[in-house]
Amino acid sequence: MANLSKLPVTVITGFLGSGKTTLISHLMKNPGGLRLAVVVNEFGDVGVDGEILKGCAIPDCPAENIVELANGCICCTVADDFIPTIEALMALDPRPDHILIETSGLALPKPLLKAFDWQDIRSRITVDGVIALADAEAVARGRFAPDVAAVDAQRLADDSIDHDTPLSEVFEDQIACADIVLLTKPDLAGAKGVALARALIAAEAPRALPVIEVAEGAIDPRVILGLGAAAEDDLAARPSHHDGAPEHDHDDFESIVVEIPELADAAQLTTAIEALAQSHNILRVKGYASVAGKPMRLLVQAVGARVRHQFDRLWGSDEPRMGRLVVIAEHDDIRPEEIRAALTFPAPGSAE
């Protein structure tokens, strides 16, 4: 019963581009009577998701209730960033009814759960639940191993061989820590893809988990908020590849920021990102760009070679019309000069 007096927190985890920000945007607009606060943890030093969410702010989740922590894993900076942020949100008047934490797509959720055991907050806050988002199409296509068939064959031949890649470990840790899995973008996966993704998730989960298909983040908040899981007290049931390790890091992944001048059209950028994903095994590109003749900023979100963009808001009168992109890949695939060259474009109206 003690947990009833604690402020509930929902941790929303999931691989790069799985739809976490879309889900939170939906919850902000459809809070089910709850006053929400949001903490966004970005990988890289350009905040994109937090700015998107602030654009969705409504009275039940005003802009001051949305905090962005960029360029650092919050579970690695508990004392400096995480604790002060949570305390600041709890001190708001009126106080939020529920806090949502969007982790970086590269984050391991279990170390974050351990952070809730810190003396400064453990008596006042509880992890209501961990929601893991999984991109149905990506899971069905086996993107968490370079060659799924080959790995499976080697495992059959020798059970002692572990051919997990860092990406697969992140995915497996997120699933293992979850209370509910949301299978996103089911329309892109199709019925067969969804069925395969469900089977793969069931195989990775350490216990039976509800798996719910969700399109465009639309879900009744009663399904994922108010679980009462007290996940910080249930760590043993949430195994991790990194259990027993003294600390964790993100050296397997790296990000760079690329500044790009104004583009002639959005298709230039789409084509360049698609080619870059193939040539350099880029995992994620997100940020914004300026398109000549367009008064609005172009928001860009890419997962591998799948690029989505939309105009999200007017450029401010005092803003330079310069684009900035965060490019994320595994450590060995980040070659800054080559990536910047691939994202170099002729000036609008110039001869190519």
C-alpha cells in the first residue's frame, strides 16, 4: 500500500525509431485525466524529440513539464542530472500525476530502474511500469543480427557460441525489462511480419508478456499507465546481458552532428540518407533541415534506409536557416569525413 503515495513513473524504451516520441505525443493529447510530465533522454547533443513534444504541449502537460536531457545516458549521470530533474518535476505546482521517461533508443533500461533506488527519491517515486516498443517490420526482418540464418545455424552446431551483436543485446535487454511490449508500425510489417515479430519477441522474453499492436502511437492510456508494477523492486525478474557488470557504457555506439546548408528540395536529403544507410550501415538519422522557398522547418527521422520527413513549424525570425542532423551508428561505422561528404549538397539554384 505504501506505493499508493508514491509518484508513478513509466519508462518507455525501445529501439531506434520504434515510435517512442509518437506514443508520448499521443499520451500527452489523450492523458485520460492525468496531469503528465515528460523526461526525454537523447543520444547525441542535438535535442529533437524534446522539441517535438514541446510543440504538442497542452494544459494537462504544459511545456514546463517537459524536460530534455541530451548528450548523456541518464542512468550514467544519476546525481548530476536524473535526481535533480525528477525532484524539479515533483516540485511543480500543481504536481504531475504521472511522469513519462523516454529513454534513448540505445539505452539499457535496467540500469535506469536501479537509479530509482537512490535514497533521495526512492520513498517518493515508483516505476509504475516499463513499456518496450518494437518496430514490427524491423524485428520481423531480423535487423538485430547481421545474418540471422547464419547465426541460428552456428548456434545449432555449437551451443557455446554467442554471436549476439550489440544491437541484439540492446533489443533483448529492452524486451527482458518490459511489462508490456507495443508492436509498432504493424501496417508496414503485414500480417506475416507481425506474426513473426510476435514469435521472436516471445522467444526473447524471460516471461510471458502482453504484446499489443499499435499504429501511430494510438493506445488507451489505461492500458499502459497505472500498472503498479513497482519495477524497481522486481529487478531479479528482468535479466540483462550486463548483470554483474560494475558499470555500463555506450562505446558500442557513436553519434556525430552534421550541419547542412539550405536544400533545394527534401528529396535530396532523402536520397542521401538512403545511400548513407547502405554504404555506412547508419542506424539512425534525426534532426531538421531548411528547404529553399519553404517557410517551415523540415523535421527528419530515419531508421536505416527508411526516411520520414514533415514540415513541423515555421522558422523563427531570428533563427539561421541551417539544418542539423544527428547520425548514429555502431562505433566502427562512424567515419565523420565520409558521412559529412555524403550529406553535402549544392546550393539551391547552383549547377551540380
